[in-house]
Amino acid sequence: MLTHSQIWRGVDRLAERTGLSPSGLARQAGLDPTTFNPSKRISADGTKLRWPSTESIAKALAAARLGFEDFAALAAGAAGGRSVPLIGFAQAGSHGYFDDAGFPVGAGWEEVRFPGVDDEDAYALEIAGDSMAPVYRDGDRIVVAPHAAPRRGDRVVVKTRSGEVMAKELGRVTNQSVELVSLNPAYDNRVLDTADIVWMARIVWASQ
Amino acid sequence: MLTHSQIWRGVDRLAERTGLSPSGLARQAGLDPTTFNPSKRISADGTKLRWPSTESIAKALAAARLGFEDFAALAAGAAGGRSVPLIGFAQAGSHGYFDDAGFPVGAGWEEVRFPGVDDEDAYALEIAGDSMAPVYRDGDRIVVAPHAAPRRGDRVVVKTRSGEVMAKELGRVTNQSVELVSLNPAYDNRVLDTADIVWMARIVWASQ
DNA sequence: CTTGGAAAAGGAAAATAGTCCTGCTATGCA
DNA sequence: TGCATAGCAGGACTATTTTCCTTTTCCAAG
């Protein structure tokens, strides 16, 4: 289902998100500034609805650097949610996939959409192996938000200076050290020096 | 980003999903059967791309009874994922929200989209209270798939004949009884008679 | 092989969206 | 206050899409 008001709301929200007015968005997209004018959303005599063309939508999306799925979410009205890239957990440890701040770099990953994830730099990891069982099993996918400030009891993904990437539950945190409680009882808890932690990201979703 | 090939792929997949050809879909939508013809996707001289109008897309979606977000998912190419309704866990126990087979009834819930959920009748629940801690905390959201066959070790939501709705881990299953392992150690495990279980749905995603 | 139906190609007319233009209003700046 | 700029309304014109028409291709049933 797609209604006339939905599609125009999508356009308005797209403009708002980009920090522009509807006419500003149109200009940015290389269209006539009046294309998205409220006065062009119904016919002159007021009897017929006017719809934007898909080509105009496509140009506006290119200008706003937003995906079609995200636009659909804006139009449908439901708030929140973002497309996040998905990579394998094993790869997460290797060089080249993350910058120093814990954000994934590069592209070409499968994109999946998640509700309630507003972190611009959120991404998904796929679990390999059973070292984190029973909480996370082989093949499970977790979505992590690097910008969220994790609190005690939250589950987090941590990358250390030595290049290790691991999922743990956050324990006691002091100025000098961070306690990481193992999710698998067979593995010991660890206490890392704050300086040894390259980045730490909170896990916000997990497949079961 | 929305490309010419994407939007037409979306139309083709929409038709396929509905069990129709592109021209059949157009007819069903009350449009001219040639509207979605491959020959109308580029100009006659082959130099210009032709795009379907938003209004035609809207009519096709109405005919196929599909939401705009789902269409965007089809167009973007990423497979899987569905819109699922969200309700509070407390309401889940009360009458009127679920039919006898465990499917949510009624509408008006907030819709959220999930990847990897192909179950037509999947829905999301919001956890209230800490009776399922530490695995599920107050405010967490879980996505359940009623059609998925749960196996031992899976986390499930169960509704009993007495109207109770609870989230547990599936234990030993026999012909007569089902063992449910409590997620919170403070609560006892339970063994239910198979006849007392109205429905059981597997938990596929959980916010952390 | 023939035949009926659906799908699609191709082209001209009709409908609709974008563009270009003018004018009005609100806002920010000197 | 005066001025420049952005946003929007309204109207005429242009470009594109849909519709309507005929013809061709494809496929399955007889």
C-alpha cells in the first residue's frame, strides 16, 4: 500500500533529514526547485492528486545519499531504523575492516535494515564458532552500535590493541581497567587495561 | 540510491510474488496491460530510460496487497525480511490479541522490518518486567516466528491453555510433555503437558 | 498442425509531471 | 529602512508516461 500523502511525507522528511527545504532538495537533485512545491501536489483545479515521478525520487535520493529502503521507511511513517552492513565475525579481527574508531570501512557487504538502530555507523557481525555459547551460537548475527555508550551489564564487542575481537558482557569499569565477563562459562573473565582497548561497541540486537 | 534497473526489478518481483506476469499485474491494478511491458522501459529510440510513475507503483502495490517498505526491499534486491507488528508482552496474555494458532490478530500496531524473517506471521513482543532476566530485560524487544519449528535449545514463547504467555528455553520434548527451562534462575523450570500448550513460537531476534 | 489465449512489440493520441516564468512573502543582513 | 535571497503560488509550455490500438510472438491444448 502506498498513498499520495505517504509519498509526499517521504519527500518532506527526506528534505528535513538532509537539512534542506523541499525546494532546496529539488535544486540539489538537479531538478526544478518547484518540483516538490506543495502547490504541485494537487492539480490546479484541486480535483486531482499529483504524484512525483519515480525518476525525481531517484534523483532526490542520490542527492541525499539515501537508499530506497530508507526512503520507504520515511514514507511509511515508522520512525527509526537504519541499513547496517553485515560481515563475518572472523573477518572482524583481520585488518582492513575497521578503522581505529571501531567503524567498519569499505563497502560491498550485504545490507540489512534494523528498527530502533539510529547509530549512523551501526553494523552487523556474524558469529563463527561456539566460544560465545550459549548466548551467541554459530551463525547468529549481532548488530552493534559503536556510538552507544555501553553500561555495566550490556553486551559489547571489544577490539584490543593486539587485534583480538571478542563479544563479552561489560563488568566493572574503572579509569584504568575494564572487566569483561565471558558469555561462555568455559572461558575466563578478563580485565583489560583501558589503554589496551582500541574500541568498544554495544550489541543492540541478536538473532536467537 | 534508486536506479532504473532497481525499480523495474521491483515491479517484476512484485508480479512474480503475486503469481502474475508484469502485464497481468498491471491489469489487476486497473492499469493498461502494457504499462509494465519491457518495451516501455526504454524510449523507442533506445536512448532514454523510462520510469514507471509513482501512481502506477501505488496501484500495483494495492493490487498485490503489499506495503511500500516491502516493495523497496524487493527493489533493493536484498532477499528476506518482513514487516512485523509490535505489541507489548503484557498484552500478549490478554484475550483478543492472538488467535488459537498463535498468530496476532487485529491491526494498528507499530510495524518494524526485520531481516532474515520470512515467516508470514512473524511479530514482535516487548518485554515487561524482569522475570526473564538476565537474558531478556525490561523493554527489550523479541521477534517471534510462529511457523518455525522450534528445536531443543531454542528460545520460545509459549501460550498455555490457562492464558499464560511466557518466554523460555525449550528443553526435552516428548510426545506427552514439553520441558521449558527458565531463563531466570530464580524461577523454576516447568514441564507442561502437550495438551496444555495452545501454541509455541520460536524467538528469532532479540534486542540486547 | 492448428487454434485459442496471454504476453509483449510498436506507434499515435491523451493524460500527467516537470520546466520556465512572474509575482508575492518572509527572513536575514547591512 | 532598504536590500538580497530563499521559499512558495500560479500559469503557460514542454517532456514524459499512460492509454488505446494493431500486430507479432510464444505456449499449451485440442
